[in-house]
Amino acid sequence: MVLDISKLINKNGASVDICADIALETVSFGNQDITVTSPVHTEGDVTNVDGLFRLTLRCNADYVSQCSRCLADTEKKLDFEIE
């Protein structure tokens, strides 16, 4: 994803909204492969705050991983915020 923030330069308080769905298939984490079963939905903004860019982002996705005890596939939801 490419985000053009050029219109924020030298404009204190200006912001750009972000809304995108990012397709991922498999992500390796530690020794485990995680299958992402839905696009990663992202919403947020980038704001110029006194010449610094502040990113606020909310993300969520569905994924399947293996249970560490029984190794059965487990469906889960991931929701997180970045600021």
C-alpha cells in the first residue's frame, strides 16, 4: 500500500484518511505458519502534528493457526490498534 502524504508537509493539523483491505495468505510467526482467511481491514489516518506525522490505525482480520496443545486448527479474530 502506498500512501501519499505530500499534502501534509508544512500544513499543521492536516490529515489523510486511510481505508484499505490488504490480502495476505500465510504469515510465519516463530515456528508456526498462520493462514490469514480474510483481508486485513485497516482504517485510520496520518496527521501532521507540529511537523511530525502521527499514524493512527485500526486493523482486523480472521486467521487459522494450530492449537499448541492438540495441534488442531483453530479459527480466531485479530483486532489491534497502532498509534
